[in-house]
Amino acid sequence: MTAFDKHQVACFRFVRCDFAVDTGVARLVYAFDQGPEMVETITVPGAPFVLEPERAAAVQRALQLLHLIAGVSYYKAAVPDTVTIDGYRIDAATAALVETVYLNGLGEFAYRNGLDLRGRFRLPVQGEQVAAPTLGLRSHALVAIGGGKDSLVSIEALRRAGIEETVTWIGGSQLIRACAERTGLPTLNLSRALAPELFELNRQGAWNGHIPVTAVNSAIMVLVALLQGADQVVFSNERSASYGSQIPGTGEVNHQWSKGWAFEQAFGNHVQRYVAADLQYYSLLRPMSELAVARQFTKTDFYDAHFSSCNRNFHILGERPVNRWCGVCPKCHFVFLALAPFMSKARLVRIFGRNLLDDLDQAGGFDALLEFQDHKPFECVGEGTESRAAMATLATRADWKEDALVKRFCNEILPQLDASELALEPLLELQGEHRIPAALWEHVRADFTA
């Protein structure tokens, strides 16, 4: 294999995709105009799958959508100007959706690499739009779990609402498995294997960086829901996910764009219109802020010893983390701060193993969350408004106000803020657009405001 030169690549190809009902393996094949084919595989337990013709056709539509969205991992290696689809034709609506995912989902990638992707990724439109049929899917939710507080809040809310659910995750994390098993509900573990050639391209200097992984996972779970005959795919993205980092001279760059409302609305609508009319994709937590989710989570301690939102567990420490919280990353900082107003100090310190707000060495990390002298981190954390309100609340609490970072906030940051914007209660209200089915929304709205 000749050395990979990203600047010499002229074309990215969506070569083909297929799904074997006898093995449950989906194959997504990609290539550049130079170099070998790159084959990604998704393995779905439960094979063999027996599909009547109409559902088989919907599976094929979902497979092609997954092929297009998952290609973002490979396209980004060279970001060429020309893109082709070799094995099938797509319509204008599909092209528009996928182009939006690539442009916005690669926003942080483009910013960090100094690239301008506007108008660069364009898909060939050759097919006609055909409305999706109603398949008669059973009432059942596949609920994505990532091991953190948010998905556990959704899982328990769906349980209380009487929705049959299967707790679903992608990959081999033992931490997520333990959390999923703690729910006592049926579980489904999906496998995703990236093409090994991609890692070789990265070693040879390919463009690399953050991708919209929630978009990929959403497309995987839509495919799996159709194979399972389930009518709901449920994520746990709150309204704060729609708010990105405000970069001076650049504008907004949202690390978690595919967790935001714009993606959920576009993707969910597309699935219902063109894949399966009775397959509903939604986030159960969309009307909630991160702080509202945190408050809901603290109502039970059932998961205190099992959950973790620390991304370092999934990237550095491997499948068996020594500690579920590293205590120094933005996720650890934010979850600690978000839970603090609603949880006893003793319980919170027991979860994390230490008091993160009594460590001056971590001032810079918390400053970024507060958007004080820094922008919001490129992480899945809440808005600066939420962090400021949480910190201001702790400053009024006798058990917190003497801690080093709370005291620093009072002395150095609080005088520069507008006191009228630091109230906690308005941030806990349910508000904003969502795709939650109407009957379920009435139930969870009462549940979350109880």
C-alpha cells in the first residue's frame, strides 16, 4: 500500500452496503479513489431474522441511511471535493439530511483542523422520494444507554410510564454493561467494528478529529429497531445539548451537535417520512436542562455506585476502569457541579471519591464551564448559564461556601455577573420543542415535575 496523502485524494466512494439476515452482520463499504476498500461491520444479536417483504424493504432503506451517515468516519480522513455512491440511488431529502449531518457534525473537527467544509460535501441525487409505509411495529422502545445519569433517568421514567423497553448499547464497555444490567430490564449489546484501514490512514497523517457519533448510533439503532419490530428509538439528550461553544472570531461550534434538537428533528422526521411511518425517534429529556436531569437523577441512589459520565473511562482506562471518575476532565467537573445543588455533600463526595470543588488546581476547568475567561469545553456538558446558577446556589449553602472554588467564585467571578441571571428555578422548568409521543409526554411531564 502506497503512503496515504490526504491532499492527493480526489474522491470518496460509498461503495456498497449489505445485511445478512442469517448472521445479523451489516457490512458498510467505503473507499477513496486510491487505496483499498474499507469495511465497517455492525453485528446485531438475534439472527436469523425473518422479515416480511415490507419490513425487509424498510431495513434496506435504514441500512442505506446508516451507510451514508457512518461514512463520516472515513470521509473526514481526506475531505475530498467529490463524493460518489456506487451501489444505490438516493433522493434529494436523503442527500439534504446527510449533507447537514456532515457539515454540522464535523464542525469541531473542521475548527480544530482549520478547514472550511461549507459546500464541500455534496451527494449525487438520482432517486425519487417515496413516502414510507406504516409497518405495524409493536409498542416497544429501544433505549440507548451510555452509562451516565441521563439515560438512567429516561429508563426509569419509561418504566414508570409502563413502556416496554430494551436497554441498548454499542461496543464492549464493561462499565455500560454493568449499568445496563443494574436496570434489571432486557438488554441488547450491539457490536461496531471500524475498518482497520482507517487507523492506518490516521497513522499516515489523515485528517482526524471529532465526529457526530450520536448520529451514527441513532442510525444503527433505527436499523436494529426495524429488525426487532420495535416502534421507538429513545435517546436521552437534553435541551442544553443544542448550545455550543462560542468561539471568538468563529462563532458557535457545537461538540454535541448530533445530540441537539436540530439533528433530532431532522433525523426523526426523515425516518418517519422515508423509512418507516410508525417508527418514532425521540429524546425523552429534550424539554429538560442538564440541571433538571441532575435533579431527577438524585431522587434515587440506586445507581450511585454504577453510573459514570467520565469519558476517560471509555478512551484511556479501557473496559475495567480503576475508578469510574477521573475527577479532572470537563465531564467530571460538570456532573459534580450539576448534582451538587440537589444532593447531600456526603453522598456526592462518596460517588466521586473526593470533593472537586475544594481543589484550586482545578480552577481553570471550572472557569471554562462558567464561560469565565474561556469558552465552553468541547464536551457534552451543560450551558454556562447552568454552571453559573449551580455555583451561585452553592455559594449560599453553609456546607459548600467555604470550599476553595466556591469561595473563589464568590470573590472573583460573582461580582462580574448579573445577579438576575443566576436563579436556579427557571432553569428547572420543562420547556422547548420535542418529539416525545403525546400520551407519553403527558405522563413524563407529570413525573418530572412531581
